[in-house]
Amino acid sequence: MFSASRRLLLCGGATAISAGLPRWARAIGSNTGQNRGDHADVLQFLGVNIAGAEFDPTGDNWHWPSLSNLTYYLNKGCSAFRIPFRWERLQPELRGSLCEATLQGLDTLVSAINANGSIAILDAHNFGRRDGVVIGGDGSPIAAADFADFWQRMGQRYKARPLVWYNLMNEPNRMPAEVNLRVQNAACQALRSSGASSKVLFSGIAFSGCHSWINSGNGKVMLGVSDPADNYAFDVHQYLDQGFSGTSSKVVPGAGSRTLGPITEWARVHGQKLFLGEFGARRSNGFLVELNALLAYMSAHRDVFIGGTYYAGGGSWRNNTMSTDPVAGVEMPQMLVLEKYLGK
């Protein structure tokens, strides 16, 4: 699930959307947006990642997603928005002050999302690293306490907003599971000490993949999560292509209905909750059928899945193969699938 290569794919070529009711819509029984929200399929917290602030800059340029892009998804009825960013941009110096100029853009998004009654999820999109260095590893110059300092400051800033959640770290990878747990437990303790009481999302190693949760060791190690407020869930990710990275053009038949099974059973046995922070599909029929199956599975197992955010919107993707952003007024079929499970 390496996001750098996924971004290259998302910014890639166009795929035409055929007129009329396409084969994928017939296959999933989609009403293509009509009469949604009046059935038992609705997920309480469902929306999109609004990407932008986590990207590599072009020159010195990067940006927060636009309010116009956010408004499109608010009007669709999205109730949760994951906002990825790089830790380095919000806190340029370790244990230093947060960058007020940078945070103005985040504050604007959070205010607009919360004003709609939706959840804003703050996502440190760093893969368990800062400037490419693993956080909290043996001999690492980036300590767990440095990361905890960041989240304490973020908690102080947003603790008065109950509709702000904290996704401590996006897709940790290539590090011991025990190191990852220690770093995130320290961050959670710091958040709680700031007075922030809303939900915290923990992530496992191996990119926090659902399909590998048990075999990666997450199923054992992440039971050691420590949250003084006992208000947490696990941020887990699942793509539907070969390799489950979001970068292959080949769909895995049955992935939508079967891949979540083992982690669902693990969560149910251990009394845990899951949030599908990233999932995605290409526009082709096979992918769209699996996307619907994935959402239907989550809806049928709401005792475990509290919601999810599709990857991605944000307004930076242009005409691409996986984004839900509309292009020249044309809605993407992935958004039409998502609408079946939104409450509006």
C-alpha cells in the first residue's frame, strides 16, 4: 500500500464513463443515487479522504484541499472526512511550536466539516517516519516523545471540538510492531493529557492492511493499545487489486466480500472497533462490483466497522482512474456506489 506509487497512479490517465446505466450498476443493483439513505445499508461515518497536504511538493508548492471540493462531498451527505498531512509541515522543528500559517488552512477545513455535523479526522500521513527516518526505533534521532509532543499540541488546539478525531499515523511499515505500538501509545497518552477526549485511531504495521492484519503480527501486538479514555478504534486499509496496494489494474474477484473476514472476526472476539480509513477502486466493472461488496460487508458488520473514508477526493487528481472527484461536472461511478451507503 505504498502511497507514493498510488498517487502516481491516481494522477494518471483517463477512462471514459459510458452513457446510460452501465453494466456495473446493473450488477450491484445500484439506484445510482436515487432514494439513498432510506434503507438499512447506511453507514454512520462514511466519506472520503480529502488529499493534498501530504503530497510531495511541485517546487515549493503544496496546498490544502479547496472548500469547493469539500462542499461537493458535504452536499453528497458525507459524514466523515480524513485530512492527510505531513507532520513536518505542521511542526517544522521537533518539539517546536506548530506552524500557525500552515494550520490556518487546516482550521478552515475542520470548521467547515464540523459546521455540517461531520467528523474531521486529522491524519499524520508519515508512514511511521519523519523526513524518512523511523520514529522511535533503536538509535533513531526521532523519539517517540517527539511524536507525542506533536499530538499533545494538536490536542490542545482541537480539544474543544468533539467532532475532531485523531488518526495518529498513516500506514506504518518496515518496522517492528512493538516499536509502532510504543510510539502510538505515547502519542495517545499525550493527546489525553492535553484534554482531548474524542476518538483516537491507531494503525498497525504492514500499511495497516486488513488482509495481512493477523499474519503481520498486528493481531497480537495491537491488543496492547493503551488509551486512558478508552475511546479508540483501529484505522485499517483495504484495496481491491492484486497485491492490495491500490496500484494494480487487475481486480481480485471476491476481494470485496471476503478480504475483511479474518480481521472482522478478530475484532469481534477481542471487542475492538475498526475504521476503514482508506479503500479504493478503479472505474472498471469488476472493481466497482467489488467496491459495492466491500461497503455491503461493512454495513452488514456494523458491530465492528464504525465507518470509512474512500481514497480519495481533494481536487488534485484531474481526470484519473480512482478518484471520486467530479471532472467537468461528470460524477465518477465510485461516488455513485458510495452514495448507496450515505445517509442523505
